[in-house]
Amino acid sequence: MKIFKIIAALWIIILSSEIFSQAPNISSIPDSINVMAVYGTAVSDSFYIANTGDADLHYNLFDYNSLAIGLEMLHENDFSIFPGTDYTNSNWTSLSGGAQVTGNNLTGVLISPQFSTLDCEGFYLAFDQNFFYQPGSYSKVEYNNGSGWSEVYFQNADSSTAHQKIELPSGPTGQLRFTGYTTKVTGNTAFWFIDNIEVVGSWHFYYDCSWLTINSPIEGIVTHSDSTLIRFTCDASGLQTGRHWVNIVIESDDPDEPEKKITVHFDIILGTPLNVNTYIENDLLFVTWDEVAGADSYDIYWADDPYGPFAYFWSTQLTSCAISTYWAKKFFYVVAKSDE
């Protein structure tokens, strides 16, 4: 009888400890959240921290570990400071936020400072231009990769407004030299205008979580059978188009899951060209649209019917396109594109 009473007492003690043991239980935490924003804008989203346990849950958002993929900028000059930091200049002048050389039998030379390209492969030069050709004039770009100057671009036959993207030879250092020679023929003077010089490296991973802001308290208590809403904002200002990642780490006193991680995928896309219009001038049909922030070029598609099917027609760095009025009726849509 005494043995039975001892066993029964132990069973009651064990059962009562299980009944009255209380612990928090963190739940409703997603593994990932997908967020999308147009280039240069911000977007907000949220998630819940829920507690399905029978004790209060104490949590702390203690860290953001981020990863992004983008193109490395090795050198740039937008001529906001003329002729550019540490550039040497002969006969180039500041014009409309860029640089121009023009005159009769005039040579303009613009040389960048040296910049590091160590351990870089597959990088390229990009720049905007407007070259107005006259007989005898030319525009030329040379590149020095540490082994001497080599010509990477030359134009001496036609006018050109084409955006340039030129692969450069690898080497430990880089340096650019822009040379324009202009002439005057029958009252028309040649000129070469350039802007937005960039030397862009290959795709690489980098760490930056400054674009993520937690708008809710980063620590707090969730009572049992309750939840707390956590709001956050992803800001695309200053970021390249493409996908960015960040891990939001949540620490809590949940005995089974003391740490939870949420991966935020932040996709930055270009906006849609707005106000697509057409007009006819000098037997040409012009298609125009609004500039899209972050766009390097635009693809134009056309069709005989407003519902398609649409076919690729043309690509341009401008916000307009001119075609023949030979076709009686055409419908257009425009897609913004980025080199990134």
C-alpha cells in the first residue's frame, strides 16, 4: 500500500508540472517576403510575430544581414564639376551639363585621372554623345590599361547621337582620353558633345542594408495568444535595378526556436513609359513618350491591331522615334531598359 501511494504521488507531481509548465511559442514568421518597387521609389510591407504559447514572448530584431548583386562603378564623370575631378582639359567647354569641343580646325583633348581596375574583368566604357560631322572632323576615344594608349572608338564619317558601350582591355589601372577635331565647312561647324562617362565593372556581390528601415519597435513583448505587426520600408533611392536581399533576424525567448530569420527579396524595376503620343511632320511619323528614371534605352514594338500581336521594331536612347508614313495605321508600345 505504501509503495502504491509513493508511485501515485510521483505521478501526480509529474503530471502537475506538465500541466502548469508555461512557455512562449513564436509562430507566423514567413521564411521570405517578396517586395517590388519602381526605380527611385519606396514601398512598405509588414509581417506578424505571433505567440501561440501560454507565456509572454520577448523578442528583439537585432540584426540585418544583407546581400545585393550589382554592377561595380569603376569611374564616372557627369560633368557636374567641369571638366571633372582631376581631369585635364584642352579646348573643351562646359555646355548643358556636359562637355563640348567645337571650332574651325580645333582639337580638344580631355584626359581622365587614372583609376584602379585591379582584379576586374569584363568591364566597359559607356557615354552619351552628339557628334555633328563636317568633312575632316573626327571623334576618338583612347584607353590606357597601364601598358600604353589604344584606340577604342573612332568616328570620322557620319554624325552620331548613339549611346556608346565599349568593352575595355583588362589591366591594373585605367585612363581615358577623349579627342575631338572639328572643322567648319560652308558655314557649318562640327562639334562633339559628351556626357555621363562611366566605366562599369562586372556583376559582383556587395553588402548594404541601408535601404531597409524597420518602422516598428525592434524589441517588445507579445502576450500569449496574441500577435504584433512589424512594418518596414524598402527604399530604392540610389540603388541599381535588379534584386537585393536582406535577412531580418528575430531573437526571442521561445525555448524551441530562439532565433528566426526572414529573407526580404527586394526587386527594383524600371517604370513604364507614359504619355506615348504620335504626330506627323515632314512626311515622318514621330512616336514620343516621357523619360523613365534609370532607363538607358527604350525598345519600341508595333502592330497593325491595338491588341497585337506586337513585334519588335526599334531601340533608341532617345524618348522619340521617327518612321515612314508609308503604313496606313500602326499601334505602338514602349519598354524601358537598363544596362544594369
